[in-house]
Amino acid sequence: MLGGFAALFDRSAFIPHGICLAWQPELLALHVSSDALIGLSYYSIPLALVYFVHRRRDVAFSWVFWLFAAFILACGTTHFASIWTLWTPDYGLEALIKVATALVSMLTAVALWVLMPKALALPSPRQLAEANVALQHEITVRRQAEERYSGFFNNLAEALFIVTVRPDGQFAFDAVNPAHARSTGLDPASLCGRTVAEALPAATAATATRQFAACIEQGRPVDFEDAMELPVGQRIWHVVLVPVFDGGGRVVQILGSARDITERRRLQEELIQTSKLATLGTLAAGMAHEMSQPLNVIRMWAENSLSRLRRNELDPERLTKVLTIVADQTERMGRIIDHIRSFSRRDSAGGALFDPAEGVAFAVEMVRHQYQLEDITVEVTGDGDGCAVNGHRLQFEQVIVNLLANARDAIKERRAGGVPAAGLIRIAVEADPAGRNIRIAVTDNGGGIPAHVLPRIFDPFFTTKEVGAGTGLGLSIGYGIITAMQGRIEAETVEHGDGLRGTRILITLPATQPSSEEGGRSHG
């Protein structure tokens, strides 16, 4: 085999190709010049292809350029071999060059056909031009939208902010609008890019972080009202948070708006306080009677003891009994005064956990005696299974007192209409089986509310009482207080088994199980 391979390079048996051309100078020159020009051209084309691929590394199918470069280079080499064999009969070498060229040519041809579908799928210059026009239009539209939303974001009077949720769970300010800077006193440059813990005071940062985490956990918009300490001072804010999801359903940003409601809250508290004092005014007669009873008892026993003392008939045993009665009656008066004072004082700024059953008992205790004098019985059942609610206890008690007053007025109005049945008000305090909610139902037998009136009873200044008998704010204020506690209040007309009708007001509040420490604070 080696001998056969060596024979390919044995040129002793061959003659140069120039003999076939009779060594004619003109014909030789024509062959040499044409083959030389073709070979040089073939050599320059691969260089151009390699240079192009080197400079444009992003070109598609770059390996095909290298394959074409090898194919064309091999073709050029065959032309130079043709020149060589005009004078030197190295036909074996020429044959090997052609074999190599054939292999490269065949590989290039196969690769080209395999690549053809992908190459045809490439967009044409016209398609690229159309795509560029469409892309430019989309860019223009998006820029206009960005400018429009940027103008909305920067010029809206509402304080707006954007918070980014980092992969490690931290919250960082991404952007705030000028209104946010004006209302809070926070410099946007000191906020953007910094975490909430770094940018805000510790207490405010803790509140914000807790609410941001709740927004992510619930996966829906949340709103809350809270007092926060900021450079402008302590203000009360109503904040709305909206989660923004990525394609995988993960919250990546939170859009927020904040509104300073300090003045509105102050006015609401003034209105609540005014309503509370008005309620005390309506109870004044009953309270005066309640106070007169222990005073009369004290006066009677004091006069009796004084008379016995003048006759030297007051023995130590009787004196002990008299002083004990006086102490009991003064303690009773003290409780009444404490009830009035507690009910009339202003609530603290922040809510706290408290037992709604105790609030109901307190409210009933304030009116029970007066209602008994008017032949109206107040019954209380249930204790809410010890669950607590979050809010302002005094405001909750005010709601119950107002509902009791409305029930009493309805019973008296029914009696004035010719139905002299005894008045009855039932209050049921129950927790649902899961312990998630507390329900307080106040039911009377005062005749009920007409169906066309029910949808409006919680509207401000709406009342069915005679002019001067009511402001129409009691139920509206109660609705606001219960809503602020994240609860709801509803009304319906009910039929009683004795043929009487009445009204049931149902309050539903989210419940929680307080710790012993929290429970102690809420009752103090």
C-alpha cells in the first residue's frame, strides 16, 4: 500500500501538461495568467470572509462562512496546481488537492442544504425594515405613556410611592412623588434606593414593614390608618397598598398612596365626643334618679342615727350597721360617677384589645335602671367565649348605648301608636364556631323598620324621628366606628312569636384571642 501511495508522487512516467499545449508561448501565457488570477481571487475571498466573521461576531451561522472559506481556498489551490503541472508532471499531488477540494465541496454542499430552512426563516431586509418601523412606533407610544404616567405620578396631589421587594425579603423605596416629599417632609434623595429600616424612624419603619408584609401575604390591595412619626411631626395617615406581580406570580413591587387624615380624624373625634355627650344628656334624668336613691338611703339612715344619738340610744352595733350602709351606698354612687366619667372622656389615639362582652355590660349598666322605670327590660346573653376585638372600647360602648337608645325610642313610639306591650331589648354576644368573628345582635320589639327605609338608616342626617327628636347622626357615627374596627353593621326587621315586630342590628367584628397581659391592659 505504501508503494502504491509513493507511486502517486512518481513523475518519471509522466510528461508535463505544457507538452499538450505544444509549448506555445501565447497559449501557456493565457493558461498561466487566467489560473493565477482565479487562484489569487479565490485566496482573497476566504480572507474577506474570515475578516467579516472576525469583525461581526454576532452574525448568524458564522461557521458556514468558515466552511465556505475552506472550500474556496481549496478551489484556488487547484488552479495553482494546474500552473505547476504545466512544467512539472506532479499529477498525484494535483489529484490529492482535488480530492481534498471535493471533500470540502461536498461537506459545504450538504451543510448548505441542511441550513437552507433556517436561512430562509431569517427576516428579509424588507421585513426587518417593517419590524424597525413597528418597533420605533412602539417605542414612541411607550415614551408617550411613560411621560403621561410620569406627569400623573409627579403632579398628583396624593402622596405616592413605589417600594421594591428585594429577593432577601427587604423593602426598599424605588420612587416617591413630590407630593409625598411635601406632606411627609422626607427628602426623596434620602429615600430612593434605601431600605425602609434605613430611611424611616424605627417605630414608623416597623409599622410600614408589617403592613408591606401583610400586603404580600394577602396578595391583594390593603389599606390601613395609623399614626406615624415623620419629619413633619406625628400625623395620622390613610395608606393604600397595591401589590405588583411578576410573570411567576411573585410580588416584586408595592404601589402605595398616603393621605394625611389628621384633621379629618380630629373632626371625627369631635363629632363622636359631641354625640357621646348628647347621649349622656338623654340619660341625665335616669342618672339623676339613680344617684338620688343612694343619697336618700344615706340621708334616711343618717337622720335616724342622729335622732338616736340625741336620745343616747345609739349602740355600737347599730352604728356599725349604719356606717356599713352609708359606705355601700357611697360606693354605689362612686361606681355611677366612674361610669359617667369613663364614658364621657376622650378615647386614646391608638386602639387596643378589649372584651366586647364587658363593653356591652358597661353600656347596659348605664341605662338599665332608667329603662326599668319605663317598663323596658334589657336582657344580655353570651360572653363571646372570651375573644377580644381591636379598637376603641369607649367608642364601641357609645355604639351600644346609641343602639339601646334607638330601641327604647322605637318601643315608646310603638306604645304611642296604641300597642302598650312591655318593652324588651335583647343583646346576644356570640363568637362564631371558628372563633374568627364576634357577633353582637341588638334586637327590640319596637315595631321594626319599613323595607324602603332600611337601605338609608346608616346615611348621615337621615332619621325617621320627629323634627327635634334626633340628629340622624347616631347610626352614621356607629357605622363609622364599626367600619374603623374592620367590622360591619347591618339592620333587619324581625318577626317575634308574640305577634310583635322589631329591629335587629347585627355587628360583626374580627376576633382575636388576647394574651393575659393584653387582656389586663384592655380592662384597665
